[in-house]
Amino acid sequence: MLHRRRQKRIILLGSTGSIGRQTLDIVRAFPQDFRIVALSGHSRPDELARQIEEFEPIAAALTNGTVEPPPGPIVRWYRGGNGAERMIREIGADIVLNGIAGAAGLLPSFAALESGKDLALANKETMVMAGEIALDLARRRRRRILPVDSEHSAVYNLLARFPGEPAEIILTASGGAFRDRPLSDLGRVTVEDALRHPTWSMGKKITVDSATMANKALEVMEACRFFGLPPRRVKVVIHPQSCVHALVRAADGALYAHMSRPDMRLPILAALTAPRVAESDFGRLDLENCRLDFSPVDPARYPLLELGYRAAEEGGALPVVFNAANEIAAAAFIEGEISFLDIERVVDGTMTLGWPNLNRSLDDVIFNDNLARRKARAVMSDIRNAR
């Protein structure tokens, strides 16, 4: 149990998604330590209504403007695409936990920092698209950005426990739903196949990203931003059991591993309580009969990972372009518009177009993101028409 006099006030974004639900599990487990003061959801009003009734926030945002707020307890409602940002700026809180998926989480992250709140970040796109800008803002506002992704939380906590710059960081990857499928089958796999993740229970888009390893490519870019390392000092290995979340290699060559059960409540709790460590059994891993396997990434199976390294190395607009093109392509695959292998073709085709080497301001980021989405749709159309 944490020993704090005052509850930490939390604004939870994406409360009806996987990260949001698991955050609410933590609040249930530690009611004396945390209080939900505001919630945001996108398109599940009934579930949001149940959360409001249980946690009694003072405000809620429904960011899908076509969905009506649910009946029930009276709260201060924020509607529309910028509803979450307005809520963040107007509602007092200690920390914002951003569990919004995709580029939609970018501006809410900046609203959190600009309004003087710490940011617990599960939205990796914030760091991929505008990491340097966000970190600079956090320094100027004397606020913290705390990683919630299991891999980055693991590295963050490892680096806090030994001095010196690491020689390298190693992120682990489950390999997704098609880790053991013959390469010749990948042109015929379905959305349902891609959503059968062997280890984690996540939303559709991130599960597809795990199958392509686009998710790991984004995490490489995120790690470069968070920990200030060049891309080739951030390695990736396949680890099917998902019990080792990351490793840090010290200057003397020794490896330090962060291990736990694959339970996202552990890194969420770590972000909410940092720098303290709370007592919990969320991630407790017993080593008896525990098998740990590691293998290299096959570039033929996961070409999007190498495209992610290219984006990280070249910088400029390319991280934004990679993310935008992948969001467009993954959504199209989920809707049955393109094949699984077309995802990589759309991302590669979009990245090979000419891109100005500008990403110095939030306006640059938004411009590059919008342009990349338009070009990705055009590339996708060309791919479909060529069949």
C-alpha cells in the first residue's frame, strides 16, 4: 500500500480502451491513493456511462461528435474532436494518463504538459511524431513524461537503478500472430488471423501492428527519443513468452533485464507512482518452470521494422510519415480493403516520396501528418488499381 496523505488526481484519456480499463483496475485496487477526476472516451458511450457512475469524475469527454453523451450521473461534458484537450486544460489534476491510440493522442499530450500536469504516456505516437518538442516543453514546464509502454517502462526503471549511459537497449517483441506462420502464407492471412495475439490482449490496431512489427518500429523511435540513443543502439529481439520486457547493456557488456508477467497494469502503476515502487502482485513472475527463449528478428518476415529504423535514422518528417502511412494501411487492412502484405507496401511507397526535412514545431508535425495521410491513400489506391 502507498502511504500518501492526498489522493493523486488522474485525468484518464481513452478510458474505454485496453489501457484505460486496466488503469481503472489499478484505481479499484488502490482507492486510497488515486482519484479519477475526468474520463474521456471516443465511441462507447454506454461503457463510459458505467465508468462515470462507478468512479464519479467531475468531467467527461466524448470525442466522437456523432455520438450522444449517455444518460446518467451529471458531469461536466466536453464534446467533439478537441473535447479532451479542453477538458485537460480546464480540469485540475496531478497527472494525465494518455491511453488514446494513434496520432489522435498527440494534441492531448501537449495540452497536459502546457496546463502544468505530468504525463503518463501510453500513446507512443506523441514521442514518435514530436518527441523532441514534447520533451523540451516538459523541461520548460518542469513536468515529467513517464513511459507506460511495457518496454519503455522497463528501460526507464532499469536506468534508474544503475549509473552511466547504457551501451545499448534491447526491446523484446513477441513476434505477433504470424511469428511461426510460413512466409508463403502471409499473402492469404485474414484480419481474424492477425488479431489472435499469442500473449497480449490489446485493441485491433495495435494487435495488427504487432503482427507486422510496425508497433516495434514505433517503439524503437520512441526509445530513441526517451533515452537519447541513436537508432542502432536500440536493438530488438524476438521473445515469445513476453516475460522479459527490455534489457539494458552496461558499458562492461553485462545485461540487466526487467522481468514480469505480461500484465500492463504493472507499467501503468509504475508511471502513476514514480519514483516510488508500490506493492502489488500485478507483474509477479515465479521462475519455477519458466522458459525464456530469444531469437533474432527475420527481416523478410518483418520488413516494417527496418523501415522504422530508416525513419529513425533519417529523421525529419519520416517518423511522422511512417506512423501516418501505417495508420492508414492498418485501418484499411482491418476493414478488408487491402491484404496484410499491402500494409508494408503502402508504408514503403509513402516513405519513398519526397519529404521536406522539417519537423521543428507542432505545426510542422501536423502538416506532415496530414500530407502523409493523403499521400498514403493515393499509394494505397495505386496498389489496389494495379491488381
